[in-house]
Amino acid sequence: MTRFPASIMGALALAIVLEPCAGHAAEPATPHSETQAPLHDVVISGVLHDSDRATYRELPFDVPAGVSKITIHLEGNDPANGTYLVLGVYDPERLRGWGGAIKPDVTIATTFASSSYLPGPLPVGRWRASLAVASIRGGATAPYRLVVHFDNGPAAQALADKPVRQGKAWYRGDFHTHTGQSDAQCSSRPNGKAVPCPVFLTLDAAYRHGLDFVSVSDHNVASQDAELAIDAPYFDTMLVIPSREMTTQSGHYNLTGIADFVDFRLGGPGSKDISAMFRAGKPTGALVSINHPEIPTGEECLGCGWSAPGTDYALVDAIEVANGGIAADAGGNFDDGQGSGTAWWEALLDKGYHLTGIGGSDNHDAIDGHAGTSPVGAQSPVGLPGTAVEAADLSQPAILAGVRAGRVFIDLLGADQARRLDIVTQLRTGQTVAMGGTLTLPRSQRATGSVLVEGMQGAYVDLRLDGRHIPLADKGLIAGPKASVGFAFGVADLSKEQAGHWIRADVRDSTGKRLLIGNPIYINLRR
């Protein structure tokens, strides 16, 4: 990760106590409650005639309270009869955008909007869709239909309203990247000056590195979202997830899949402690993931390690167990063993928490990651490590659901579609549980299972039960391009010293270097 002296990081991460004062500015609105009354679409339809040519038809609609995103869809352009309609949108106070005939679909949200439109607050009251009839042939009639859809909560956080790709699959991505909207820097062209790195370059790097999705998580701000919304359609096979690294002096965590404001000022209104901050983000549906928790906190990197007192880990969804910035500082080697991100994570698994391990590049320079030439020093490329998520489709809700379900492995080599890691256990009673699930183990039975690996021939499975290495036949050698490595265990093999029980698998090369990190199957004992 990029490290800064206290004078710079202090602007990003402050634990504060706010005192009331007269005439202070209003706080930004917090996310709306999930219990708010349902929102209903507005549908406006009509018929245009040749006499409407070169006129404007004003189509009013009312925006209710609590809306974070408005989506408008226009039907009516018909080249066959020469009908061309141009759509614009006005809020109660001003023009919000004018899209032209090639933009029949419009999104306007608090932090992002379609190209040609302005993001910002969505005032309650009478809005207008302004329909310009640019062309219609003599004697022709043209039906039109305008659908206005309102969102808040989780649905309002996504840039895309439809999946980028359909179908259940393992999708590869990066959960932790930065742009010049916070502290990413790269060299200008052609003069080579250190400048804030453009948002587009992060998306371009993710696409070039073969990612299916990328999460852009600038520190505390949402200013990147407006650019993401405009750039994302260019990369139409890749999901772009707006996110935020909540940066405090007691630790950093990502809210993955968020556009709405959540206060990052630990000690501020609604954020008296870290768990209150976690709860404040829950109505958005964003994933809570603690970043690089194991690294030291000091003058070079204020708040980078996790030290937040009273953390309620039941409110946390995931832990970043492989951080590309740490690897870049270590010559490209991901930390392992005592004091590493995985050790920190496994200690929480031992306590009974269900927390998904994920990875993130923490990239701060999307075009140059070299220590001697990048303004921010050595960087892990976007997509290294890669995180593979089994999801129902390539959409923001499905990716977040896959992480929460624990259907995740981390690829420390990148994002190769050929590599795969899973683990399955079964009982003779027929119960079968895969990675991320919970096995209920009777005290009188032994469970059998398999580690399923693809694309890792010649490497070895490292099976871990309650944090201990479990010997396997042939040392867990992965003998072919697709392999199933078997194992068995019972209650007697579990640790008696810990509250939580789990089994998971990593993949290592012949030198012991870790290549893939798997998530656990959790084990409950039947009483």
C-alpha cells in the first residue's frame, strides 16, 4: 500500500470529537432506512403527430422523499417512420441534463449520473422530462412511453441496473484500488510530473489484466463515482463497483458497493465508535471488509493497521487477507505465517466468526508500479492479487452475495480463468457442504472431503483444520490439470482450545510459496 507521512495522512484519517456550534453547516444526509415505504414507477405515455415536429412536450413527474437514484427509460424513437426524440430532464430548480437522441436511458443519482447529466441531491417535488420532437414524417403518428424508476438503499448504489453478464460462474476481480480522486498518483505525459492519476486508467488496467470486475475504493470520497458512471459503459464486459475506503486512525475498511454518504469521521455524528460506523453503512447493502489489518501503524502509515477498540466482528463481512501494497513493499511476495493477514483472519475464525477472506491490489498507480519511476513507489498491478467469486451473474448484488456466502478464493498469481480452488465435505448421512457453508458434524461420525483444484498441476494442497496443517497422501500433490485431493477428519481432530472450527485449503508450490488462498467450511458440532 502507499504510505504517507502524518501531515498528509492526517487529511484523510482523523478521529474527531465534534462540538456543536451556532451556524454550522448541515451534515450530509445519511443512508435511508430499509423500512421506508416502497417506491413506485411513474409511466407516462402518449402519441405524437406530424404537427408535433420541432416542438417540446413537457412530461411532469413527482419525486418522493428518500430517493437516491432516478432511472428514466424512453421508448419512441423509430427510424422506420423518421421519428427522432431528444430527452432532457429538469429538477424543480435547474436543468439536470440533455442527452440527445442517442441516449434514451438516463440515470441521475446523488454521486453519479449518465453522461450529459449532473449528479447531486435529488430534491423532492415536480420534475420534468422534456421531450423534443426533432423529427416525424408528414402524416405519421408515433407512440412514446416514458418510465421513471426510483431507487434507494442497496439498489441505488449500483452504476449498472442490469448484469454485465448472465449466468453462474467464477468471476475474477480486484476489491481494492485507488485513483487520483484520493491519493493515487502517476506520471503526466509527456513531462513526467507527479499528478493525480485519472480514474479511466484504473478501469483500463483492470480490463487489460483480464478482470471481470473492479472495485474502485478511494479514501473517504465519492467524487470518483461520477467518472466511473461515465467510463463504465466503455468497458461493457466488466463490472465496475463504486466503493470507498473508510480511512480512520484506528484502521481502514472498505465499503464495497456504495455511492451514498456514510460519515468516515470516527467520533463524529453517528460514528461514535467503529461499530456505529459499520451499522451506518448497513442500509446501503455495502460489503464491510477490513483492509490490511496486520500491518503496523505509525508515522509512515497512520491508521493502516487495525486497532479500533470494541470492534463487533459480527458486523464485518470480509477481511483483506492478501494486500498487493504489502506484497509490493516485500518485492512481490505476499506475507504468510505468523503476523500475516491470513494469521490475523484465522485468529478470528478460531473465535467463531464467519468472515470471508478476500484480496486487493491497493494499487495507487495504474500505469507504473516500479519503485524507481512511479511517484508513489512500488505498486502491485491492478488485479494482483485477483479474487475469484462464484456468483449467480456478473452484477453488483450477485458479487456481494457471493462474498457473503464465502464462495471465494484468492489468486496470488493474478486473474487467470484456468485456475480454480474449492473444497467440499460430506457425511455418510448425505449432507454435502462446499466452501463457505457450514457442516454439522456428529460426534460419532467422520467427515470425508475433497479439495478441487484446476490449473495448478505440480503444486501442492495445504489443508488447514482449525489452523493446523493436516498431512495428505503424496503430500497433497496436484497431479493433473484437474485434481481432487481427498481427506477425512472427525471431532477428535478438532482443536479443543477454540470456540470456532473450520477447514480450508491453500495451494503452494514446491518451495512452500503460497499461490492460492481458499475460504473455509465452518464446522458446528452436533450436541
